[in-house]
Amino acid sequence: MLKAGLFGLALLAGCGTVENMSQTLQLQVKGDALHVDGLINTRALRQFTQALDDNPALREVVLGDVEGSIDDEVVAEMGYQLRERGLNTRMTADSEVFSGGVDLFLAGVERSVAAGAVMGVHEWKSGFGSARDYPRDSSEHDQTRDYTEDMLGSDAFYWFTIEAAPFDDVHVMTRSEMIKYGVVTR
């Protein structure tokens, strides 16, 4: 349990310079599903878009082991593409998805998480501070808060993630939390 999460946090804390120079996201099409594993970095957007364009029959994106992201803008762009194409998202019993991977998961029209899956959240951090350092009305919250509201109809989940764990830790969500914040639809 949590095999990728703490490793991912270490990568994220290192600013991702090396990770952004290589392909760290693995994509595999199986039937009508796109399986996603790895770290979401700047190169991931091109990979993801190409996979979607090359496979118009896709119905869902299955997140396996996604340790997070080092580029929140890329996650948002991927998420908006996923939603615009009407795709669902799913986590299997073996899935472990953290941080920016959870944000990508939110983009599914229908979202399901199998029993046994691990979904981990924490506050974000930039070179200028962490989310908790900024007042709620700060523009520093706008991008991710707006994205969360676009995907879930409310920003309550955004505020939950900030309060659930500091950046250098992770909070594993319970099923009741997933339901309460609208993370799952089925």
C-alpha cells in the first residue's frame, strides 16, 4: 500500500527537472480503455492527446499507479480534454492514485473506485509557499479551485485536499469522503 505515493512526493519535492525531460507517463490501450500509470509531467499532455486522437473508440481512462504530477497546468488540460470527449474514469482494486492523478480522475463523466484502491490527497506547494500559506480569497487558489468546481460542481473537495494533509504527507481518502465530496459517481 502507498508504494508510489511517498516516492512520488519525493519526486515532486525535487521540482521535477529531470522528470520533466523524460516520458514518465505510460499509456496502454486495452479495448475501449486507456490505462494510465506513472508521473504526469509536461510531456504527458502530448502523449495523452495523441492516445485519445489515435483511439476515438475509447470510453474510459483507467488510472493504475499514478504517483502525482509536476505540472498542474498539464493535469488541467488533460482533464478538460478527457471531460470534453465524454470519457469515464475508473480505479481498479490495485490502483494507487495520488495528488495530480486524483485531479485527473475528477475529469471523468462517470467516476468509479473499486474497493481496495488507494486515493491520496494533500495540499499543493509552489516555489513561493504552500496552499495553506495563502488566504482563501487569494488568486493563488484560482486555477485548481476553478478546475475542481468545473469537474465536481463545487470547490468543497479542493478545500478538503488542502486541509487533509500537508504537502509532504498524504491523506488516503475513505469511501465516505469520496462520496461526500462527489469524487465518485458510482
